[in-house]
Amino acid sequence: HLQLLVSPLNFPEFLGFRDMAPQADALWLIKRKTDLKRLAVEYLKIGGFPKIVLSADELLRRELLTQYFNDILTKDVVERHKIKDITKLKNLALFYSTNFTREYSFHKVKKVADFALSLDSIHRFSHYLEDSFLISFLPRFSYSLKRQIQAQRKVYLVDNGIHNAVAFKFSEDKGKLLENAVFQHLRPKYNEIYFFSEKKEVDFVCKDGAKVKELINVCYSVDDKETLLRETSALAEGMKYFKIKESTIITVEGESQTLAENGFKISIEPFYKWASG
């Protein structure tokens, strides 16, 4: 048999559901810029499950997303793997849904989580959740396979809407939602994606075969000079390490611009423009 992976809507598909199918025309982007920015912010909040996108009722959206989350746990994990301790499985899923885009090892999860779960159970349950497509783990790049396997990994969610529906949070998590959406847009494009962390961190290292094709950092806004310096210096370190000349910062606020220094080029692109291209 062949397995067909159907993911939640990406941003161009989301726009199509809103009767605004993207066009390969720079003038179209300029004319629709205000609407595209507004829709990008909405997409980052509600995600891309079709019925959620088509509903204007916020309460219904939350109820549906919570039901999706519970259905994934029940049908794709509990029933398939005959899990008996359903509460602990759900606690782990909620932990990852709350702490997405952060680095974790299974030992660290056991140490910081506020529920009792053995290391073996964390290991098994985490892989079950990954197999169900609820979460994805992003490895840290290393030329040493042993170091790569031993290093902490970042965790990402299948859809931003699930985070907003079920996660325990005190803020909007705008930067995390943007990073999660960028990861989900990169997944179909590259077979190998990593994060890079030496002195500084690059959010996404995208490989095609033996060659690194893209370095991407994600930041909601780079209007602050210190923030811009942090993001550009991390990418400069990454470009030197991988011996490539160009990289990208994806934002929500701000306009497109290009920074060039010492033979390196960093493009700053708003999400609506990058994701709909």
C-alpha cells in the first residue's frame, strides 16, 4: 500500500479557502498587502484544519480543536498501542503542546514535567505521539551522528490551532506560533531539517542531500536593534559554518529588506510574503 500524508492547510491553501488564491505577481502582493498581513496573523492563531478555517465561531473552533486533539490521542495512540495509563499520555501530550518549539531530551522532560512518568514511558509515548503526527521532533545539526542522536531536540506541533485550544499558557506565544508555522511549511519542501546551535542558534538548517540549501531564523519583529543584531549574528555564524552566502529572517511585523555585509546577504521577509510565494 501507499501512505498518503494529508496535512492541515498551508498558508496558500488557507488563502484559497478565503477566496484569495495567491498569484505569482509582485503587483498582486502589493495590492493585497493589508489583507494578507491580517490573514497571516489569523492563520498563525487558528491554524489550518479546514473546518476551523471555515468556521467564524471562536467557541466552536476551540471545541473542535480540543476534540481533534482527544481523537488523535484516543484513536491513533491509545487504541493502536493499547495504552492503559491514558491520563499520563494526555499529560505528556499537553506538556509538548504547551512547550512547543523548545529543546528537550527525554531526561529533561522527566525532570521538569509536573507529572510522574517513567523515562521508558516518556520515550515510548513520545514516539507514539510523533507517529500519530501530533508532534514532530527536530534534531540538532552535527556532523557527528552520535552527537546528533544524543543532543536535545526541539518539538513542534502539527497545527497552531491545537496549541491555542489545549495548551496551558499565559501569553499569546506569537513568536512560537510563527516558528511552528514556518517549520510546518518547510517540512514538505525538505527531507532533512535541523536546528543549529553552537555559540548562537539558527532555527532551521535545510538540507538537500549533502548540501545545506537554506538557513532560516524566525522572529515576530526585528524592529528592535538588539533583536536584529541577535538574529543576524546567529545567521552570520551559521553561514560561515556551512559556507553559504545567503540566509533569511522570517517576521510578521515589518517590511521586506536585504542586509549585506562582508560578502553575506540576509533577506528579511514577512511571513505572508514568504509563505505565499
